[in-house]
Amino acid sequence: MKKLSTSLLANLVATKRKELKLTQQDLADATGINRAQISRLEKEDYLPSIPQLEQLGETLGFEPDEVFVDNHDSE
């Protein structure tokens, strides 16, 4: 069974956001996710819902399944 890697998600969101030259507020506006939640997500302190994860993927250009790892893999 796979599980969500918070570290992988945090790094992916921060990296993609910066590549696109988006601020956390820009990303919040584009996804409908509160800016504070974006900040917490990048600090590995927030897990998005599935619809939020899909919106992040659509906005930043990644597939949501990219942030899931096998349960025995380390984060």
C-alpha cells in the first residue's frame, strides 16, 4: 500500500511554485487553498484533501500520484 509522503509533497510544491515564479499567495489564488495552508504544506505541517491535491497538481503541473510512496520506503 502506498502512502502520501509529506516531505516529497512539500518539496515538490515549493520547487514547482518557485519555478513558475509564484508566491504562496499566487498559488493560493490559483488553487483556492488558503495561503496559510500553502505555507504549512511547504513546512510539512498540513495534509491537503484529495481535491486540493488534484488542484495543486493541475496548477503546478504534476500528477497527484507522484507524491505517494510504498509504505516501506522512508520519507
